[in-house]
Amino acid sequence: MAYNWVTCPSDIRNFVFRILSETKEIVKQDFIGFYIHGSLAMGGFNPNSSDIDILVITSKSMTIENKRKLAKLFLSCSNNPFPVEISFLNEEQLKNWRHPCPFDFHYSEFWRERYEDDLVTGSYQYLNGDIKTDADLAAHLTITTNRGVCVEGKPIEEVFPSIPRSHYISSIMGDFQDCLENIEEDPIYCTLNLIRVFWYLKEGIISSKLEAGNWALLTFPREIKNTIKKVVNSYANEHDTYDFERDELLILKNYISSNVQELLS
């Protein structure tokens, strides 16, 4: 079953509140706000497969010591039981917006081994004072300002800038190209992300994966709808498993790609 922040079971909410509490213990008086975006905010959160997407805003830039404390925290709590993707930004980075956006700290499971190596060996290859940027943040911030949830702290409209549409499109098109290439390896994630981008470019709608899939069921050509139905059912209920033929994925991919290229031209 798919959830949002209002409908999710107590174990999910308690997990998020634990992250909030332990994060505040580390950043202390610099804390400005804690916000969720992605499927848990918009709906479509699947406890068996979805990440919990979080943004934390602080009043000033972060010390290396705090970055290493945060790395230890998320190495401990992420995937136990829900994977976490979280970014920390400070107010200055938001006020002086640029794309790709600089950030202070980021964690996702992609970084697990790198952070573990830094902490175990005492090295500073990844957890250091370097200023890093992330093109995905334009999308994360846009989704937060439109569909996000403030769990604690200043209201979203007081904290986050308005992201230029061109920056948002630039951000989501990177993932769009990856999904075109990888749809056969990961048909469910890639199909739903391709549809999200198409829907935004066509109608300006910022949607969850589940919302995008349901929109496609209503609007896509009849010969593609059976593929979409399998994708949506697989995403919403992991007990439903389907095989996907290469040809049906190519038809779907080509339909979305040609429409998106037309919208961008």
C-alpha cells in the first residue's frame, strides 16, 4: 500500500521524528527547518521500496566535525528500516541561489561505502570542507516549495527561494536521459520518472511517481496502457510482479521521448 505523510503508519512517522531529533542534537542552534519531499510528501510512499527524502536548512555553514557526526548518524539509521536521502543547506546558499546548487552535506545509500571508508580509516576524502554542488537540488527544492511538508521549523515559503523553471527542467532532464538509457534494467522506476517529466513539460504539473502513472493510464494511447498498468501495479503493490518485453518498453520509451523532444523544441 502507498502512503503520504498524513496517512503513513506510526513506524514511518516515528522513524522521521527520530532523524529530526538526532539531527537537531548535532546542528543545535543552527537549525532552521526540517522538510520532507518526494513520495512521502506527495503520496505513493511504499515502505518496502521508497526512500525518505529530506531537506534540512541551517543558519550557517557546517563544520567538518558535524559532517562526520551526521555521516555516522545516517550510516546507522538509513536502511534501518527505510533508506534515507537527505541534503543539508544553509540560508546563504538559498539566498544566493545558483544552479547547480552548493550544499553542506548529503547522504544517500550511494555514499555509504565512501563514508564508511572515511570514518574507519580517519581519512577526509569525502567528509571534508570542500564545497560541493548537486544539480538535483533544483528539482528537490522545486518539489518542496510546491508539494513539500514542513515537519518542524520555519514555513516553507519563508525559507525556500523560487527556482527558475529553466533550472528545474535542467535538473529533471538529467534523470530523464538516464531513464531512457536504463528502462530495460529498471522498467518501473524509469517509466514513472519519464512520465513525470513528460507531464510537467506538457501541463506544468509537479507529481509523484504514482500520480504520474495514474495520469498516463488516463491519457496515453491504448496500445501502451497495458504496459503502464503493469508498471503502476508493480510500484503500488510489490506483491504484483510482471514481466516486461523489450519491445513494449521500446514503444513506451519512444512515445515519451518523441513527445518530450517536441515540447522542448
